[in-house]
Amino acid sequence: MMIQEISPSVFDNTYTPDRAPTPNDYLLIVNGPMIVSRTGNDPALPTFADFGADVAAAFPLFAIDDRYFYFAPMDAVESPAGFEPHHVGELMHTMPSPLNFAAVTAYHLTGWYADNRFCGRCGKEMERGTTERSLVCPHCKNTVYPKISPVVIVCVTDGDRMLLTHYAGRDYTNYALIAGFCEFGESPEDSVRREVMEETGIRVKNIRYYGSQPWGLSSSMLLGFFAELDGSDVVTVDRTELSDASWFRRDEVHLPDDRISLTRDMILHFINHGNNI
Ligand SMILES: [Zn+2]
């Protein structure tokens, strides 16, 4: 399970800039990573019915099933009683599915709006697209789309062992896989080879695609790969990356499913099924 796996619910990113909200639709009040919400025993995101008056600044983001999600900036709207700002990284874990996915995805999109208020080419104020999810400069027609940066995540295996990274000095609850942004001019497979070499000094072969995940926290599209050790298994850790990397047999790693991340999904896949994908 991963955060975007919300079946039987269905995510719909159709662009509906002129749609009028109904009382049942969600309104996310956002300021950077903070989203007005309710946590605790009865976690919830506010709906328009929770607000006393019409919210003129609200703009639609997406829908899940028949419920639309709108957003408005925090300085334009007063939070309803019982709701207060919470960090999206917290909501990712405390909101029930699919609201945790909605919160992270809203953060991705609202962050893009906040970061692209002015044209990067001529400096004029951008306007929201009328027919597609874009921002358009009325002066020079420069058009920008939501930023989605590809990232590779790599499970390097050698027989029954896998290469895990972890922060040096801490206990081993924070296992991760080698990961990094694709750079210009690279195929994802090129990025796999470069990232593994940079972080561990290891060569890989038999690079195979496993699966993907939209990851709004870093405006990313995660692309998961399995790859096999090619040659020496001696790890040379890049200390500038602040983490350590070493080999673990799959029967010595014990992790619960966090029901969120592709990384965890891939580690559990190797523990349970080896590198058969
Ligand atoms: Zn412009």
C-alpha cells in the first residue's frame, strides 16, 4: 500500500477553474506547509459548510470521487472553530486515507502557485490558465505548468542482501534506499547508475523498473528500480550525503508497512519476494 493507492476512491485532476463549490466540498486553508485541519481522535479537513460565509478567494485543486478540494491562502480566510494549522508532514500520517493523500497533493499544487506568482522571463504578475492547469504571463505569454521533478529510488540487491542507507549513529528504524533527482540529459536508468555510484561507489547491472509514486512533499515523481550488484560489494559512502549505507540480509530487516511510501513498499517487496518483479 502507498499513499496514492486510494481505491475504491478515484482521484480526478480535471481542471475546473470556474466550478462553484458546494457546502460538501473541502476548503484547504494553506500557508506554505501548514494546512488548516483537525487532528486527534476525529481528524478532518474543513468543508465549506464549516465556514460562516462565502470564501471568495477559494480556487479548485482536484476532486476525489464527488468531493472537490479547493484552496485559499491563510491570510485571506479565518479558520473555522475547532480547526488550526498543522504541518503537511504530520497530516500525511494522521489523516485517514484518502485525506492524507489530498493534503500532500494540495501542498504540492499550492506551493507551485505560491512560487510562481511572477513571470520568470519578464517579471510581470502571472495569471491562472483558463483551459488547463497552468500559469500564463499576460505580457509575454510565458506559460508554466506544475513542477514535477523525477527522482529515482534504487533497491540494489546481491543475492539475499540489499543495500540500505541509514543515518549514522541512529538506530535502524530509518532505513531508506538510495535515491536522487534525475539530472538534465539523463534517462532514469542513467540516474540510477550515477546515484548508486555517487552514494556508495558501487556499480549495478540488470536495472529493472518496479513502480512509481507521485510525491508532493518534494514536488517529485518517484521512479522505483531494482538493480543488481555488478563487481565489488565494497561500499564507499559519500559523507557529504550525511547517511551511511551497508548491506543487509533480507531476513534481518524487520519493518512494518507504513502504508505511505514507495521506499517502504520496495524494501518489503524484497524481504517478502526477493527481486522478482
Ligand atoms: Zn512574462
